Amino acid sequence: MQTDGHGRGGLRLTEPASGGGRGVDPVAAATAKMRAAGQSEAAIRQFAAALERVRRGERTLVPTAELEPAPDVPALEALAPADPVSALERVAVVKLNGGLATSMGLRQPKSLLEARDGRSFLEIIAGQTLALRRRHGVRLPLILMNSQATREPTLAALERIPELATPELPRDFLQSMVPKLEADTLLPARWPAAPALEWCPPGHGDVYASLVGSGVLDALREQGFRYAMISNSDNLCATVDARIAAHLARERIPFLMEVVLGTAADRKGGHIARRRADGQLILRETAQTPPEDADSFRDYRRWRYYNTNSLWIDLEALAERFAAGTGLELPVIANRKTVDPRDPGSTPVLQLESAMGSAIAGFPGARLLLVPRTRFVPVKTTDDLLVLRSDAYRLGDGFVVQAAEGAERHRHVVALDRRHFAMIDDFEARFASGPPSLREADLLEVTGDVSFGADVVVRGEVRIEAPPEGMRIPDGAVLEG
């Protein structure tokens, strides 16, 4: 068994894994463990199918020779105008909300972190949803996919927005848990000292099985909803657009992925390609690329279209896939870790994950839609958070997050020193007087310990390198490259 050469291992099995080192079938053991933990049958079937494919040694790498670039796709701006009432009446919004802000040093849902103007991500998402409901008189339910870690604090926050609730529909559903697998046997790992560490999330590709297993898919269909827009809660610019909803209905599209044109910054991201064998669109991630194709994978000019993780899906088409009993066969990404991530000497394990965008391969007739970068502003680091909080963006009518006037002419690339800015407390302390003006900034690169005063302005390309003792940018300073 080998990894694919990219560290987080799209698994490459040189021969089928034997499994069952203790005389137990790995699939049966994993199924029993998930069932005992109360996981849904849809999630169990999905994981069992993925594990069986891994055990058989199914190839998970996708060579460039088998692919060709996706053809030209329509742009959002070219779609026909739509009547918002008829287009949105059967649309629901699903936001992925399972992540804690641990990469920023917090143990709370990222969606409860302040995004800008004193409002959290969740408050802005709620504001966007309520504004569309009031403006167009549509139901537009907002449903969150939470994890065990995010559910309680998120639902407590939603209690303060009672008007957001939709009768007959739940406010959330839980993502699944799947067992970590011993790397040598593929049996569920055991760690009696901390049993919770025996489990891991299965990646955001789990959203489909969890929609089914939780009963939310059936509830939406019973209430007359036909389409869902699914996106991450940390991308506030992924808003519902009536033109896209009408496009799905008009063209009878079962699955649509919003994509952006690739840039050098996207070279490690997932791109869309078309299989030569059958013409089906697929998503190829870094972990699915053979080492010898690494240079090709990074050729963003060739592959052109990159996944935004904003998806639209026909709920009837999704129900049909699961009615067959197998669900969606999403490509497996196998991450090599240890059962206790803080103990490198603990049992080596595999964590099987999937990406929700990879479901595009399971829907013949799936389409792409080219959207502007203004719809793709995810916050993964404090670098991203600084840009979002700055005057490069503004919170417009209907809680729409949009580029400030004139800001679209600039790149707003921020690279803060990870030692001093990666954790949210350190970040907040160094911008205690607020973020600098970045509206006219192309690059802000900070090396070392730097604190910023109030009303600092950054223009063009600015690189700051602090002396060993650190430095402070004074109030009102204008920094120009």
C-alpha cells in the first residue's frame, strides 16, 4: 500500500489490501461499529462501499492521459433574467457548518466568528436569507449541516433569530462519523484511552448521505422543494441567485457546480476535467493526481475551471441515486494519520474522506457555470479574514457582501507571518484598532511581529519585515509599495 506522493494520500494500492488481520471482515466490522453508534443506514452504506473499493485495491488516481479540458461553459452574466418568485419558490439553502475554527486557535464553530461589521458569518447568512424571503415572498429555508462539535452552540445562536425557522423543516442535520481504520488491516481502529479519537468526519462529500439518512431530503421533497444550493458557511459571497435556479429548471440540470477561471493561486485546487472515455465531467483533486502528472495538474491555463464548492442539486435526482441502494460512489481520498493526531507513536490509521464536488461524476448531464470571483471569497485563514473585514468589501443591502467601489481593480493578496498572526487571539491583538484599508492594495506581506495602529492605509504592493524586537505601524500611516 502506497500513498500517491502528495502526503495526504489519494490511496494507491499496489495489490488489494488483505484486511481482517484478526480474522474479521473489515467492512462488516466497520458497518457494525457505525450501526452501534447510531449512524444512518445511508451513511453506513456509503462508507461500506468506499471501504470495499479501497480493500479491492481500486485505483483512486486519475492520470492526465485519461482526461481532457472541460469545454466552454456559460457564464452567470449570460443567463436569462428570471422571475425571483417562481425561480426561488422551490429552492432550499444548505450550508456546511461542521468546522471548528481550530486552525485559527479557537474551539468554536467558525460561523460564530465575527466576519465583519460586528456580525458573525451565521448572522450575515441569516440576514441574507431573511432579506430574500421578504423581498420576494418565498419560503427559502436555511438548513445547516452541523457536526457534533458545532451543533449545540450553533443552535443556541439560531435561537436568537427565531424568524429564521421554517415550519415543518428542521434547522439542521448532523454530518456522519466514520471509523478510522488501522492502516495495515483496514479494521476499525481501537483507542480505549480516548474512544472519541477512533472516529473522524468523512469529508464534506458526506452531505448527500447525511441529507438522506437524516430524513431532511424526504422532508424537503414533501414540502414541495425541488432544488438545493449547497455551499460552505465561510463563503459569504455564495448567495442564492434566481437566474441559476431558473437555469436548472429550464435545462433540467441534475447537478450544477459554480466554477471560476483558474489563476496561479488555484494551481493546488480542484479542477474540472472531462473523461475521454465517456465525456463525463469529473473533479480532480491534488490527492487524485499521479506524481508524474504533478506539473500537468498545476497547469491552470489548460484546465481553466476550478471548483468553488458552491453546488446546486436537483433533489429528485439525488433521491433517485439513493433509491437504488448504493448512493453515490464518490472518489475516495485516504489520509494517512495516527489515531491520536498528537501522538506520532500511536496506531497508524487511514481516514477515508470524499469531496462533495466529486459527485459531479455521478450525474450524467451535470453542468458547470462560470461565476465571477466576487462569488468565491472563502475564509480559511486569518489572511482571508483580514481582507473580508477590511474596506475592500462592504455589507450592502440585504446583507450582501460585495467588493467596495474601485476595489475590484486590485488583488488584495495578504500573507501574514504565521508565527504571529495565524491564531485569532494574536491576530486580533495586532489589529486591535481595526484592519488597515486594503481597498487599493494588491499585496500586503508581513514578516515578523508587527502591530497596526488605527486608520492605516495600504496601497499597491507592500512588504513589511519587522526587526527581532517587533514593530508598530503608527496611526494614520500610509504604506505604499
